[in-house]
Amino acid sequence: MAGQYQEAVRAYEKVIVLKPNDAKAYSNRGVVYIRLGNYQQAVRDLDRAVVLNPQNEKNDDYRKIAYKMQKNSNPLTPREKALLETSERNRPQDLRANRR
């Protein structure tokens, strides 16, 4: 599974090179970094997503999750777990297909 996440990181990197102000690409890559356990990079990407699109509250929610996990503080709340599960279901179709 980590291989698909690495592929996703590379795909989002390509999008970011082409569209450096694409908040969704930063947000998506940030969530992938959360899944990979790279919380420091996740926080950086999600910080950027929040700056680029402050109206999207999910970016801020994801950033809080990454920061919490980075600091290994309190366990995730049921709402935070549900948000991450929702992000998993909303991944691009090709990545879900590769997971099986």
C-alpha cells in the first residue's frame, strides 16, 4: 500500500510543478503524507493549502490532524478519524484500483 501512496506523492508533485498555486494538490499530497507517517511534510503541505484556499475548512482540519500526529499528542477524535476515512474513499479512482 505504501507504494501506491508514493506514486500518489509523485503524481501530486507533478501537478504542483505545473500549477504551483493548486490548493487541492497540496491538500491531497498532505493527506497522503499523513498516511505515510510523514507528518512534518504533511503539515507543510497543509499549511500551504490553507494559505492558498483559506475558505476550505477541511484543509485546516487535515492540518490539525497532521500536527496532532506529529506531536504524538492526544488520540484522534472520532470526527478526525472519519475525516481521514472520507479522504481515503475520495482518492482518485486509479489509486483505489491499484490497492487491491
